[in-house]
Amino acid sequence: MDLNGAVAVVTGGASGLGAAAARALAAEGARVAILDVNDDLGGAVADELGGIFVRCDVTSEDDMVAGVDAAARLGEIRVVVNCAGIGPPCRTLARDGTPHSLAQFRKVIDINLVGTFNTIRVAASAMMGNEPDENNDRGAIINTASVAAYDGQIGQAAYSASKGGIVGMTLPIARDLSVLGIRVSTIAPGIIDTPLLAGLPEPAKESLGRQVLHPKRLGRPDEYAKVVMFLVTHRYMNGETIRMDGGIRMGPK
């Protein structure tokens, strides 16, 4: 896929994995639209890349339609990368017997899973109008799951459910969109050194890194971005979820 001049929509593109993906896409000539709720960081990344920032709550139909419409004004949307997500830990029952907040469980599912589907359905509708290239491709959609979809730890019931849902819907959505020439794939990262881990002390980060088979360190956002670029440009990658985790298999805690 020739990305020069193509439009790429990146949700959660203000920081972390999304920002890394946005930079990699822009480096190949894509015009990037950052959809995020963080105005300051999102605007800064968009300015850095010569793209646009649209404040967007991925769970909102109106916000998503407005964000995709703004991106489409830049040109044909050929790439969508779903990175918006949250992961607050909470046990099903606390040690004192307090049950998991149902509102928090729903919020995680709503942002991570429903938000991903909301982005896909609205962006795919816009991509439907693209002129197919010589390989009948109209574009690629890349989702972000997590190894927690397979190896969820204590306190990750909501997060694991949301990411497992993303893995589970990847193939059926790829099948739905195949007739349009739109490919759909998912990345399941392991422990990546992003702002989500910013509150952890360095010894804790080093301990997590030692759990990785090889190399014994945390993953980097730019490594995630390289997998994004692989999935975007490799025309035979479709309907698949790739673990990017250094071989780690998470323990219960």
C-alpha cells in the first residue's frame, strides 16, 4: 500500500502506542488524524506531524462521525489504527468483600471494546468510497488488544474481557469487510513502556522486564509501530491477531 498522501486515523494517538503508530505512518507520507480526548498532547502530536487533531470520545457516535468526517476532508482514509483504551485494575471481590464496581467494568468495556467497534464501523463506511488500488485494496484497519486477552492477571477481569472481545471480533469483521477490500488485523502487545506504566517505580519495571523470555526488557512503542506498518503494508495479512510480547506468558500477578 502506498501511504504517501493517504489519510490515517489513529485513535488514542496523543501518546503511547497511538503516538508511535502515528509517527511511523507520517514518516511514510501519510496524513494523520489524531482522535483523542487529550487536547494538549493530541494537538502537539498533530502539529509535530503536520496532521490534524480532533477531540473524540470513541464511545460517542456523534464524536466518531465528526472525527472521521474531519479526517476524510484530508483525502481518502486508507489506514485506521485503534489505540484508545484504559485498564484500571480491580478485583472481582476486594479483600474486604466489596464487589467490583459494575460502572467501572462497563466503562472499560465501553471504551476498549465498544469504542474500537464504533471506530471500525464509522471509518469503514468512509473507506467504502475509496477507489480500490490495483490489488482491489481500499485500506487496512489495525486494532489493539493485549496479551491480557489470553493471560489476564488478578484484577484484570474487565480489561481482559475487553481485549478478548477485540480478538474475538477480528475475524468476523475481516470477513464482513472483505467484500469491500478492507483488511482487519489486531496486535496483542505484551508489557510496553508507555505512559500507562509511568507510575511504576523503576525496580518494578525491571521486574516486569525480567519476566519476558527474550529480550528481558519492556517492549517499546516504536516496536509496536513496526508491527502496525507490517500489517498495513503486507497485503496477505488479514483476520489475524499477532502477539508482540517477547514470549512472555503472564502469571496470575
